[in-house]
Amino acid sequence: MQTNPATQIAPLDVQLLWLPEAMPGNLFAAVDVLNVAVGILRLRKPHLPPPLTWRVITPPGVEAPLNSGIMAGLQKPSPEPLPAARTLIVVPGLATRNAPHMGEIAQSHPEVLAMLHNHALDGGLIAACFTGMVFPARLGLLAGARCAPPWAYQSWMKLHFPDGDFDTDEPMSFHERVFTCVAPGLQTEFISALLGRLLDPDLMEGCLQVLQYQQRRQQITSELSGVWLTPTSDSPVYRATQWLQVNLEQPYNLQTLAEVAATSERTLLRHFRQAVGMTPLEYLHKLRVERAKVMMEVSLHNFHTIASACGYADAGSFRRLFQQATGMNPSVYRERFTLRARRPHWKVEQKSQRALA
């Protein structure tokens, strides 16, 4: 896999298989690694979309773990299907009573076996942890592969899958497009290692440094805190957004904004788009519309006055901007969202109640 910073890493989509018999900790350990990895990728290359996506998949009729809304919020699905060669299906460990039960579970999910079989035929990637390796074993995907099954299931695996080479104590195996891990407690290291092989070795190191206890790093950062590790200085974009928020009624001037941000106009525009997703002027327009919305909700000022308070001498131009941003003209917005009674109604209800008492 390419690791040259100048080259773009080929995207990888990870699909985490969930079954009723799956070990939940296996799944959520993988979720933790994948979310940390996405965060690291965004941190290191904020101007590029992360080349890593993931989601949970289930056989027909099987509910996803946790609340579907919660799980949907956690996932980072790929906007478009990737080729099988860049799609990794992760089979979880199974909670089994004994070795025969492990085989029974695999046999009870023919749709999963068919899916993995087709994925393998298409050149797809498959990873299996702990007892989950019974699925690729039943499909003959471990034939000739040197890998270690869990010790409690080793004799059963040798008996039922004699084509496999199970005489090893290596905790993980990596064979072309099929990967295995011997113990559920190694899931964090296993998923990190897969990301290192399939995406970037530096990403594996970053995930392990974040998720595993690093005694020496703990000591070093403690020694550096307050002396060499000081709070991060305000960025040019931060200084620019703060100035715009405080001075939104002032005329827009890119040169003045760049001076406040202590950078060049060109650099400010580039960094602002990367960090905020819009230009400084578009950001200012958004701030002004938000102020106008609040003023129309809680004040009785007419729109000309509100436009002036938002930095617009031409109320007509601001009216068009407001309608474009909210989908309705200012009078309709005020009618729908006002939180203030009009003048003719001030204290009328209160006085009427007293007169009737």
C-alpha cells in the first residue's frame, strides 16, 4: 500500500458483520479503532475526505446492535460502493458453548456464508476474529493458510478443516485477502494492524498510541506540561471568525480581516474555506441572517432598522439575501416565529381580565 504523503491513499470501506451470536465487545472494539482512525486521518489531512469509511451490516431479519439511531450516528458509511478489492468484511467472534456449537452457528447462517463466498470470488477482503474464523474455514478460504485457531477449538478445527495449517502460535495471520486473529482481546491491535496494511502503517501506529496505555508517553507529557506544552495559539481562521462575530455590522473588508488574522488575504481565504467550508464573506452573511432572525423574533423593529443593525444600508439587498438563506421573506418569517406580541396587544389581555373580574 502506498505510504508516500504525496500520493493519495486508495479508499477503504470496512463492513462490520453483526450476528445474534456475535460477541458485542468484538464489534465495539472495532468501532473504537475505526472512529479514532477517521479522526486521525482528518487531523493529519483536514483538506481531504478521510479515505476510510465503515458501517455495520446484518443478515436479513437481524437487528443492528444498540438503537438504530445511535448506531447510524456512529457510522461513517461510504457515499459510493467501493470495489470488492477495497472492501473489508470483518467477521466477529462468536459466543459459543463449545466447538460443535461453533460449527452449528456457521451452518445456521447460509446467507452469511453465501455473502462471504461471493465477496471472496470478487476479490474482496475478509477478516475473522476468534471463533468467527469458522466462516472462512467452511468456505475453504483458510486452505493452506498458516493461522492459529483459538486453543480451545484447535483440535476441532484440525479435524473438520484438514487443509488448513493450524500449527502455529502467531496471534494474527495475513494471507493475501484473508486475515485472522486468535483472541477477542486482540481486536484493537488486529483492526489497527489491518488499517496499517491496507491504508497506511503510520495510521496503525497512531491508533495504537491513542488506544493503548503508553507509559513512557504518559511520563513525557507530564514532564512537558506547562513548560513546553502550552495552549495552542489562536489560528488565523479563529481570529477572523471572532472578529466577524463581534463586528458583523461593519462593512466587509478582506484586507482589514487579514490584518486582524495576522496573515495574508490569500492564505486567509484558503484556510477559511478548508476550516469553515465557506468564504469569510459567506460566513459574515450567515452571521447577519442569524442576527436578523433573532431581532425579528424578539423585537418590534421594522426590517429597514434590522437590516441597518446587521450592516446593510440597502434593505432590499438584505431582504433578498434573507429569503435566499431561509426560504421565506422577512414578514413571513416574523409571522411564523415571533416571540413578541405586537403593540396593539400590549397588556390588553391583562387589563381585560381585570375588568371582567
